[in-house]
Amino acid sequence: MRRVLLGSAAAASSLLITLGLASNAQAYPIETYYGYASSSTYGYGAYAVDSNGYGYIYAWDSSADGYRIVSSVYNQTQGGVRVAYVEDANGANDSSGPAVYDYSGHAGDSMRMVTCRQNGSAGTPVNCKTTYFSLPY
């Protein structure tokens, strides 16, 4: 199982050391995939991966409208299991904080990212858009 990190490259690098993971892991993304809510003016989610299989996910809210940007990544090759989820903190034109999740994908896996707007942490997702991509590593 690969450990996938969320957040900035600096946070990812220090977290790798803290978790005792391989110190030769790259702390910068090789491939980044963006999933926009149905209008790019609302915001987007981003999923990045490096050649060692490490990566991160974050959400960026582009509009201070009170709606959060939420983004989920699903591994379609593994039966559609959700491998990552993130939401921005408050719907106020800013980004999500870092988080950590486990990931067990392989090169060539078919992935689906769903990015939406959501009213609060328990609201119903609206303005959703789906983005498909394949893992390069």
C-alpha cells in the first residue's frame, strides 16, 4: 500500500520524515489533474502524483459565496472505491488544509474525480462535474 500525502510540497516532505517513509520520495508533483465544479469560477479540486506513487489532493474555493468546494477521487479499476476526499474549510475563497490518506493504486488505473459545491459540511453537493484520468505511476 502506498501512502499518499495531501498539502504543500514542504508539508509532504516533513510528513514523510515524520511517518518514517522512504526519504527518497519526491516532494513535488509529476502529474496534476484538476477537477472543476461545473463553472470554473466556483473552484476546483486537484489531485497530484509523483513517480514514487506519493501524491496529494486539495480543494480551492474561487468564490466567497458561502459554498465549499468538495472533491472526491475514485479508483474505477478497483470497483469505484473512493481513495481520497477533501473540502475547503469555509466557502470563503481559500483552499483546504492538508490531510493524509492511504492509497493502493497502480500505474494505468482508471480514476474518476468528482468536484462539487456544497452548502456547509453536511450540505447536498451541487454543480458537480466529473473528470477522468489514468494514473501515470
